[in-house]
Amino acid sequence: MSVVASFGTRCRVGLPFRINRMSNPSTPRVCIVTGAGRRIAQGIAEAFAGQGDAVSVIDLMQERANETAKSICDAGGKAIAIAADLGDEGQVQRAVASTIEAFGHVDVLINAAGGYGKAFRATHETPVEEWDLVFDSNLKGTFLFAKAVLPHMMAQNSGCIVNFSSNAGRQTSPLLGASYTAVKAGVIGFTRHLSQEYGRYGIRVNTIAPGPVNGDRVDELMGGREKTEALIQQIPLGRLAEPEDISDAVIFLASDKAVS
């Protein structure tokens, strides 16, 4: 699933994208957000831009990355769009290098890209190709981007990484296969290791593990909106998480307020 990385879209304007509900950082930062061409990660990229940060929008598809970056830039934010295959180390390294070329450094990495293959497939029926695809887009991509940014963060003695796991990484899910459960559990373990290994360099590493989030994807997993509504009845708050709930949590974890 390799693609040729492209680094063609760059916009820079000085005004904030939108006012974020979290307080703005005192100094604008440079943030890399993977999977930011759609859904939750797109909202996260926009939230960072909204508080004045420069954003490197990473997605497998150049067109999707362009759309997010253009949305940010049209509203007065700072963004570049980069297409990269998260399973290809060369493309990941070039994506980070292009971010630093554009903005001078990198302060925050949000490893939000991922995928689950077929919604549910029995383990004995799972093709190796599907296992590899889920592994590359989740755990391997998280590793490669962390590997690429860590030397830069170590040199500046500061940085923040937020990795996306899932509730499926903490407990098995009847909706998702073994490959997704395994890689999301791996992200949790990898995050714990990074936080201990690189804390002495002033680098904070955390993970976020959402459950079902409102949108077209959860309906697809559940097999239709009717089954989604049945799931909602089992949630004490009586609703699914909204994408904004996730982006607010990520913004907090990447902020100085999370230092304690």
C-alpha cells in the first residue's frame, strides 16, 4: 500500500483558525497529526490550529490532507499537507523532515491514524495481509513517527506525543477482530515504554483509548443506526462520545496543564 509522498500544499496566515475551548498556549507550537484527512483526526488538527499552532496534516491520501490543510489555511491558520504511508519508514522520515523544513521544529506528535480492516473476522479466518495492514496503520506507524520525531525533541529537551489506542486495547470487543485488539494493546504498552525511556529529556508521552464515537464509522461497525441506538441505551450518560470530546482530551494532554 505504498504511495509516493507528496509535499505540495503549504499555507501560512497569521490569524487563528477558531477559538478553542481550551486555553491557548503562550507560545504557538508545531504539531504533526497523522490520519488528519478525515474524521476525528481532522478535528484534532483544526483544534490545534484554532489555538494558533502550526499543523502538519498527514494522511495516506494527498487529496484528503489537502482538504484539511486548505480548510485551516482558508480560516487563517497555518498548515501543510503531506501524503505518507505510515508503514513506510522512508516516507515517515521525509514527512517529519518536511515539517521541520516548513516550520523549523516539531513540538507535538499526535499518532491518530489507524484502521481495523474488516469490522469483525474470526481469527482463524483472518488473512495475513489484513493483519499486516492493521499492524502497519496502527502500531508500526505509531512507532515510525515516534522514532522520527524523538531525536528532534531530545535535542530541544521538550516535546509531547499522544498515541491513539482504543478501548479494544484494554478489553476485547465483539465488533472488532484480533488484529485490532492486539495492535491497540501494543500501542498502550509502547506508550508506557516511551514515557519511561524519554521522560528525562522533557518529553511527555500519553495514550488515549476512546470507546465508540458518534459518526458514520460506529454505525458501520454496529451494522446500522438501530443497533447503535441499542448500544447507547447501555451507556450511563445516554450518548456516544462526540469527536469534540476526543479532540478536547488530546488538546489537554498536549498542553502544559497536563504536566503533573
